[in-house]
Amino acid sequence: MKRAITVVGSINQDLVVAADRVPGPGETLFGERFALNPGGKGANQAVALARLGVETAMLGCVGSDTFGRDLLQALTTAGVHTGMVATVPGASGVALVQVEAHGENRITVIAGANAALQPEHLRQHARSLAASSMILTQLETPMDLTLALARQCRTTGVPLMLDPAPAAPLSSELLEAVTWLTPNLNEAQALLQSGESPTTPREAMGMAERLLLQGAQGVLLKLGSMGAVTAQRGATTLFQPAFRVPVQDTTAAGDACNAAFAAALTRGETVAASLRFACAASAVCVTRDGAQQAMPTRDEVEALLQQASA
């Protein structure tokens, strides 16, 4: 029987405001719409995996507020196993998502209950984590939790995918335990302490190769409308151009990409095929509003791939 992919990470309530543009300092603008959506990079990736047909478990924390109950329900409805999600006293994590007319977004996160996720939770569920086919995590939970998870994965041999978002300094010990490091351009610039912005596939591939030198076994560099790159030790660096689709909202496109890449790898696809599948999943995601509700099914991703190949 196939083992589940486990996501260790954040679970947030997204407060989404859409407007032509974000206001400047001291400026008030009328928006176009407002929505309350379940989100959090961890929960988004878990829902994306489940919608792609992968058995998925979530380890995280929600608050004892109304948001917490709603967030748990959203995960359960999506088919994610929530037995490792703890409810802690206080407020759930929230994110203010500002979406501009051209689809780009700006996000401010309040950790809330996500800050309560501690290494003790990993020890409580060590057996389930060790039985996972892969573990995905991000940086919206405490860094000591992330480092403890990396150590645990290194001990048990479970592949670890780290989405270094939001950007933060990463120790060599952490990076060397990571199987796949998956930054976007902003996060890659922070890790490299460089303002470079690649404009060609060759430049993008070079950037991914420099990230690889920091210690991870592999890098998936997400470049939005440009595409994505993979770099691995002893393997050919690969570039996949983005699929051309009408962009509605880029929120959670990176989460869709991570989940689809992990899903394809764990079912035995090559890195090249997994990269193409991941970019297609991200493309479907950006044609819709919201985060978790925008995540595609495997059939939808395969349909876009067939259309692109025709």
C-alpha cells in the first residue's frame, strides 16, 4: 500500500481583499471583493495533494476559535487526514491577502496557533512521520520545529521538501537535511543574498545551481510567469517554461507547484516529468480565485498537459 505524504506546517484563515492595486501610505482605496478562505502554506499544500489523489496527512495547530473549527472542517472535506492537527487555546493563524488586478498578491501573516507547533508534536507522531513517503514543510511555523523535523527526517531517511517561505536565514545543518529546497525568486534572492533576477533560462538554471551549493540535495526554483528549474547533484539542470494561461489570482500557485512536484515524484515519475506536472498544476491554480479552492485535480492537470502537447 502506498504511504501517505505528510505536510507539517501552517494552517491559516485567509482574509482576501481584491482591488485594482494596493494602497500607498496613508491612502484609502475601494476594493472589488472580500472573501474568507482557508489557507496557510501547509494546509494549502495538503489540500493540493489530496485533490491530486494523494493520501495526505496534516500535522499542525489551529486555535480554539471559530476559524480553527472552520479550518479543520476544510481540511477534512478535502480528504486530508487531520488526526495530527492539535487545537490549542487562543486564535488561529490568519493572513491578509491583497490581490491586485493583474493577479499578483501581497501577503501579511499572523502566526497565531501556528506558533504553538513544537518539536514535542513531532515526537508524539514520530511513527506516522517515519512511515511517510515524503514530508513537506515551510517556514510559517517556529524554526526550532523545522530544524527538529529535518533532524528526524535525516534519521529516518524520509525525503524532506522545504519551502523556505517566508524568507529567512537557513543553517547549513538544516539545508543539508533537505531533499528538495523549493524557493520562489524572492526567497532565492534572500538565500543567495543577491538581487539578481534571471531573464533567460540559462540565468535561471545558474541561479538554481548556486542555490544547490548551499547544501540541499535538490532545488526546485519557482519563477512564476517564467517557469521553474530543477537542479540536483550529479544530474542535468532542467528548465520548464510556464504554461500560458489567463491569470486570475497567483495566491497559492507555489503551494500547488510544490504539492504536484511531490505527488509526481512519489508515484515514480522522473524529475523532468514531475517538473512539467508541477508547472501545469500551478498554471491551473492561477486561473482561479483563492488558495485551497483553486487547487486542481489530477485530471485537470493532465488535461492541460494534453492540450499543451497537441
